[in-house]
Amino acid sequence: MAVESLEQLERNTSASFGYVKKDILMLNDAISDLNDKIQHLSLNHAALLDKLDKLSEKKEVKIIPKKEVVEKIDKETKPVLEFYDLRTKKKFKSTDYVFRNKSARKFAVAKAPSGIESWRIVGLVDSAKKTKISKKAIPKTTIKKKTSEKKTPKRIVKETIEY
């Protein structure tokens, strides 16, 4: 875009700065709104903590540590899995297990009734799922396929369409 005069260039520059100023003011408004919301949430949080303290002093509510709550939720939401005890050669069911990753596989590990760990394959590790193969499935050498030297001729199809 060619500038015809110095005055035209000044008008274009001032118009551009006007748009930038407008954008900065809008951004400033958005940030102040977020700040107000954060202050409101912190006040609500403080009020809730005060109420919890008052209730725990009256011993109406027992405050459970976060770790116990998470463990309880995990045990309730985990499905029952069947494991095999190698020492007694019997199957057993358990919801008390942990997940471990080994060799691009995901295992569920539970304590067997005989006292040893029992492992059960659950699936592939997330990184192996993304590549759709496990580490052991990667071939070490590539095989070249021989193709025939003859090429098939192209066929031309002619059609007439009548309306």
C-alpha cells in the first residue's frame, strides 16, 4: 500500500494505535473481572473454613483427611478383578490392587491370600496405545517385497449419458 503523503501516514498510524488502545482497555476490563471473581471465591472459601471449624468444635462433623477419602473412593470405584495365586494354584478376586507399568504393558498387582504378589495384565501403557504397538512388536529388520516387473495397462472407459 503506497503512502501518498506524510499526513496520510500519520493518520494511518494514529488509527492503528487507536485499535491497540481499545484492545488494551478490553483486556484490562477482563482482568479486573477475573480479579473480582477470585476475591469473591476466596471470601467464600474462608467462610466455609470457619463453618467447618465451628462444626468440628461441636463434634457434629468428623473431618476426614484427604488421603483416606481418596483411598475410600478408589476402593469403591475399582472393579473386582480376578487374579491367580501361583503358590496355591487357585484363583481369587480382589479390589485391593495397584497399577504398575512394565515393558509397555499395564499390570494390576494384588496381594494373594498366600502372601505373594499376583500380577494380571490390564492393557498397554498410554504411550504404547498412542503408537498402537508395544516395544516388543517393533521389528528389528525390514523385509523388502519383490514386485513384478510387468505393469498393467491402463483401461479407458467411455460412457455416453443420455438425458
